Amino acid sequence: MKLIFFLSVLFSATATRAQTNLLILEKGEENLKTYSEGASIIFQTIYNQWFEGVITTIRRDSVYVNGFPFHYKEIATIKRERKSLNYEADGSILMAAGVGVVILGAVNGWYRGDNAGNWYTPTSYVTAGALLVGGYLLLKGRYKYYHLGRKYKLTFLNLDLNKNP
């Protein structure tokens, strides 16, 4: 039994592979995000092209996204999706509620037989405007953009002991 356990530990140790290279997104001296093989990434190149995919390999200062190589210095902006809230659905619901307040004020005014200038109160203007602006801000705040340069930088960390490809 001990021999079988020893051999299984030995074979599992030889079959595993250490993490090789990393890309580190930094703000000053603080690490914001670490990218390794298998991580998904959305970025814009210095040629103003957006790419989205999974990092398949990182080697020799190059990042392979879905098999296509990019030098890590060709990356100009990294886009990260915020997932703490459901930004798209919540923003759409808020905007629909704002439109609903406007429509409801018009329908109620028409039903009561009021003049068109008396259909809305200042409270309904404020409520509809706040809902529309809040929904718009939620929709626009779905993504966080890291523009590489002064404030943010991307560092290539070579951990591969075997320098051959």
C-alpha cells in the first residue's frame, strides 16, 4: 500500500507543470490584476484594434490570445468587466422606469382632462430625470478601462526556468 501511495505521489508530481510567465497590471506599485495562461482578457492595441479572448500562452515577451501573438508592449488599454452588480439589466430597468414615469404622468393628465401643461409636477420631472440618468450611468459604468501609460503599466514577469520555447 505504501509503495502504491509513493508511486502515485511521484507520478502526480512529475505530471504537474509549474506556472511559467505572468502579465501584471499595476497602478503605481500596487498589483491590480495578474494574467496567466487560461485567463480571459479584453484589450486594445496601439493600432486601435480591440481583441477579446483567452490567453493561451505567455512566452518571450509575447502574449498569445486565442493563438495570435501580441508583444505585451503593443497593448494600450485593458478593459475589465465589473461583475459586482448586473449593470446592464439594472440600468435598463431604471431607464424603463424613468420612461414609465413620463408616460404615466401623461396618461393620468389626459384621463383627468387636464391641460397638457399641467400633466407633470416638478416631482415627476425630478423622478423621471433621476431614473434616466441613473440607468444611463449604470450602463456606462459596466466596464473599467485601464489606459496604460502614466497611471497604469503592464509588466511581463518571466518565471520560466527553461528559456527555450
